[in-house]
Amino acid sequence: MYQLTQDVIDSFSKIENERQKHLITTLAAKLHEYIEDVQLSQNEWEMAIDFLTRTGQMCHGQRQEYILLSDVMGISMLVDEINHHQHEKQTPSTVFGPFFIPEMPVRDYGASIVEHADTETEQLPLLITGRVVDPDLNPIQNAKIEIWQTAENGMYSGQDAAQQLGNLRGIFYSQAQGEYAIQSIIPVSYQIPSDGPVGELLNFSKRHFWRPAHIHFMITAENHHRLVTHLFLKDDPYLESDTVFGVKDALIVDYQRCEYSAEMEQKFNIDSAYYKVDYQFVLAKEQA
Ligand code: BEZ
Ligand code: FE
């Protein structure tokens, strides 16, 4: 270790909070070690500063290029691995991504999140039903279920001026037995944004931009750990090579085509054939 590295570490010795001191001194030590290992050139240092500067400049209201960078570097999923030790029975978590928007419309049990129907392709509805439960399978009532997905063009509302902000987004609350029912459309695989520094990095590395089709869920309930996850669709060609490394087997679901039934029309206002997915979300309990 260079004396310089030790001097930098020592310069942080007055940080009072032990955790904060540990974070910053370890970061300094590891960064110095990396730079020494690769013998970073002046030119490479300038390129790195330029890349990080442009990454920051790309960020604004609905665009978070740093989260995207964390995602394609596998850092988001590593933080997820470390913090969400997989309790056997619990639904696995996955990457949050940069496209969540808070305070979206609260919708009734069984309502649709489609506000902006694509007129070119007539799509059958997708009905997602199931229960929110704890690891002992006790129902969790009044769990807040926030959901978001892309439209058929592979874009989220907020990314795409043609969509109302609430399109394919919404908040649902679970019922007395933990039940939920949400209508949507079958999600599509889509490419993450490629017009910024992260796009340059993936192009340069000959990596693709695709994420397998999925629907995002964030589920919050009193006395339980928040669950941030997706449901992925079986048979998607990108399940094995998600560009942000987010796929977990327990989150891959099959969907079934069901024919029109008067019962479903009466119950959920579904007046055609439809697709159906059933999924039980299991939330971990907070330690008392
Ligand atoms: C998403 O699934 O919305 C997402 C996740 C990581 C990077 C980009 C998009
Ligand atoms: Fe997504």
C-alpha cells in the first residue's frame, strides 16, 4: 500500500459514525487498490471522469442513468442478494429499476391498469389474481400493491409522451383474505434506454439491451418487509440473458388462455377470452 493511501484513510478518522467511517475508508482503500492493480493511465482516468460526468448530466426527473449503470453492472442485484436473504418460503425480490412513479391511481379490486388502449392491436386482457400472505400462509389484508409495466411498444408511461402517466400503473389493496385481482395486458420484452453513457457501455461491450417481459410489483404491508419484485413470463427468449441480471426462477410464471365466461364478465367485466396468471406473494415478517 502506498503511504498516500494510508494518509487518505487516516484523513477520515474523525468521522464519528463508525458505519460511515467504515464505508468511506473501505471505499478509498479499495479504489486505490484497483487503480494500483490496473495501473490506471492519466488518459483512462480522464475517460472515467468524463463517463461519470455524462452519466450525471443524463439524470433528470424521469431518467436515472446512475440506477441504470448500477443495474447493468449487476450492483443492484448484488445489493439485493446481500439484503434479502432468501427465506425459503418468501417471494424473492429483484431489481427496482428506474421507472417507478409514486402516487399513481388507486384502483378497485379487479380493475384494469390499461388507460390507453393501443388501437392497432386488439389485445386480450390478462387477469392476475392471487393472495398476499405471510410465511405461515396467513392472509395479509390491506397490503398496498403498486404495479407498473410497459405498453406494447416497450415503453413505460413517463418515458413515452403518447401515454398518460397513469397508464399501466396503479395501486391496489389486498382484501380480507389477502386476495388481489388486477387486469392488464400481456407484457412484452423491451430494451432499456440506449441513448446515454450506459448505452455506450453496452454497445462497446457487445451486450444487448433486452429485458425479458415482466410486470413490476412493490408490496408494502404493516409489520412486514417491503417486497420489490417482478413476475416474468415463461418462454421469453431473454430469460437467460436479462441485461440487468434480475431473473429468479421462482418469479417465472406461466399464463393460460381462458375462454369467455358469463361469470367473468359479471365479476370482472371481461367480455372476451382472456389470459390468466395466479400468483401468491409471500412477505417476510418484520422482527418484533
Ligand atoms: C425495469 O425493469 O424497469 C428496468 C430495470 C433495470 C434497468 C432498466 C429498466
Ligand atoms: Fe421493467
